[in-house]
Amino acid sequence: MTKTAFITGATSGIGKATAELFAKNNIRLILCGRRKERLLKLEESLSKLTDVTTLQFDVSNRESVFKAIEGLPDNFKNIDILINNAGNAHGLSTIQDGDIDDWDAMMDINVKGLLYVSKAILPRMIDRNSGFIVNIGSTAGKEVYPNGNVYCASKFAVNALNKGMRLDLNKYNIRVSGIHPGLVETEFSDVRFKGDKEKAKSVYSGYQALQAEDIADIIHFVVTRPYHVNIEDLVVFPTAQASATILNRN
């Protein structure tokens, strides 16, 4: 039976790569993001391979999240796979120099957004006694690095929520998995450095970073295991990266 997947942050990076791989494997898609033009372009492309619908909203806006999900067409309401992928980093400052607006943006999207989307989707999974939630965290949720303070805190929260979900949802036969990538070459650094392309580019220079397609491949592997198998927690680095602060640049 064809599965239906709900992907947040689907218009770029890991979310987009996951949508493309899922479509090739006949998984029906609900694609979510803030950028309407990108959503429509993705829908046009992927609808040639599978059934696709799109939802435009900001995960940090609670009212928009619940309204959008409640308004899904009937044939898309039963969601088998939720990929909580939407997330961001803003700034790279010491705690004393941090921008409060940046802090709010990271906590609102990385933590509260994940909670809002999960809360809206879980009731039907619980009613059906099945489902799979994949939370995309970060190695920043495993190890704090200099100037990462609030971003790391938000990803530590994702790690904790991932574990908490697994405990609370166990009796409903719902699988929960956390995937925590290291350095992945996406638009992530463009956002963190607020459009400074050169600074963003320098993050990935001198070594081979992970690509969005690498993480999409892992996500697809995780969600296609036999139902009695749940890959609870997975950390993935590029070979050049040994930790948050140790990177082999050639």
C-alpha cells in the first residue's frame, strides 16, 4: 500500500532532497514550506511521479499550522510518515552578544514548530495505531560548540523531544527516530550568516561536506525498514569531520 509522507521545510536542502527521493519510490507527498513559488514548482515536478499536495505556512505560527493541516484533502488526511525537517540557525555569536530576535527565531522554528506540527498530526496516527515520526536534529544537539549556544540548545531540545515522543507513543505502535547530521552543504549557512554568501561558502571549503541527498538517502532507509525495526537515533558526519570543532580541511 502506498504510504503518505508529510515533510516540513520541503522547499530546499534536506527536505527537498527527501521529497524527490520519496517521489521516485512512489510515496505520496504533502510538502510544506513558506515559499509558495518553490512549493508550486516542486509540486509540478514531482506530481509526474506520485500524488502531491502542498501547504504554505510557517511552522512557528501555531494557528497557521493547525488550520493548514485540518484543511488537508480527505485523501491526504491519513499521514503515515512525518518528517520534522524545518529548522534554522541565525547568527553565530557569544551568548552575551546574541541577538534576541535570532534566539526567538531558532526556538520558535526548531522547537515550537516541531511541536505544533506533531501535535496536529498525532491524533490520526494514534487512532490508527501506526505511524512514523522522523525528527531531523543535528550533531549540535549532541555537542555544544563555541558561539553555538542557543542553536545548540534548540537542537538539544529536539533530541530530548525525540526521546520523549518515543516513550509516550510506544503504546500506540508509533515509531520515532532522530537523525542528527553534521556539516551538510545546503542553504543553512546562508541563513545563519544572513545572506553573506562568501562567509557561508567558506563553511564548506577545503573538504567534502555531506550533501542533502546523503541525508535523504538515510531518511528513506530508516522509514523503509520492516515495521518491527525502529532506528532510534542516528548520527552522521562527513568523513572529514570528527566533532563539532575538529575538521580536516585539505
